[in-house]
Amino acid sequence: MTRRFALHIGGSDEVTESLDRIDREIIQLFALVGEGVAGATHSLLAGDREAARVLADSDEMIDTLYLEVEQLAQRQLAQRATGPEELRYLVAVLRMLPDLERSGDLAEHVSRRAVRGLGMELSHRARGLVEQMGEVASEMWHATADAYADRSPDVAEHVESLDDELDELHVTLTAEIASGSMPLPVAIEAALVARFYERFGDHAVNLARRISVLAGRAASGRR
């Protein structure tokens, strides 16, 4: 991987190696959560309970990596060799980590409903709306992950637009649930799933905004 920090941060080799490791692991977190969201939606709608179990269990990997990155960032913050640009990056990482971890939790929550076979009990219209919410959520996540990897400052507006679309789908699905087209226990679980996707969108927006700020500072540092 390109040593991106050596390009615009004047720290030591040790600092650069530490930051590169954190960067790689953040990218891995994005990948794990993205796979979780896409896979959970597919498992829910396809009724693939075994795949859903595997996805639900993979949340432990996200939690482990989250703690590792957090500890690495905190240790690096305490190093005297860490300069102001590095400090800003590390603070940004520590602010992004909770959104990454909670997004992984939300994917796990959807997977748990897939294990219980909820997808097969949804009304036809509800299934279609859940599928659309999953597609929009995955698109938001891919855009955010790519923006972090590329340090793109222009991601926030696009992700916020997708979040508006996700919110509209949430409202429509809530109306379908309230119509009485599904048994009450199914309706309650469907409402939770709708909320999981809606919250996922909020976390993606938070991340996109932080990435835009981080990318803007990185660009300023290269000039």
C-alpha cells in the first residue's frame, strides 16, 4: 500500500508506519461493515439462515478490529513525535470509529432477523421496500468507503442525498407496516429492521462529513 502519510506529514518513519497501519485497518473496517450490510439484506430476503448466522458472528471481528484501532490511535496520540497534522488525523479516526462499530452492530441486527426467517414472513411490498433500503444503504457505504480510501472531500453531499432517499423509503415501509398487511409480531420485527437501515444511513452521513473535513485538511497540507 502507498505510504500516504509520508507524502504530506513530516513525521518519523515510526510514526508513518503506525499511521499507515491505522489507515489499513480503518479501510478493513469499512470493508467488513459493507460486506455485512449487503450480505444481511440478501440473507434476509433469500431466507438463507446459514449465511445469516455467519454474518451475525462476523460482528465479533469488527468489534475486535475496532478496539485494536482505538488502542493504536490512543497510543500514537500520546507519542511526543506525533505532529499537529498527525494529531488531527488521529482525532478524526477516533471520532469515526463509533460510527463504524455501530454500523457493524446494525448489520448484525439485520442478520439476526434473517436467522429467524423474518424475510419469508414479510408482505410482498415490504420485501420490495427492504430490498430497496438495502441497495441504497450499500451504495451509501461504498461511496463513503471509497471516499475515505481516496481522501475525497466531495462525498458528503452525495451521501446526504442518498440518506434522504433512505428516509423516504423508511417512511413508506412504516406506512406498509401500519396498514395491517402482516401479523403483529412480524410487523414489530419489520419496524425494527426499517429503523436499523435508517440509523445506518445516519452513521454513513456522519462518516462522510468527517471524511470531507479530513480530506480537505489533507489537501491543504499538500499545498
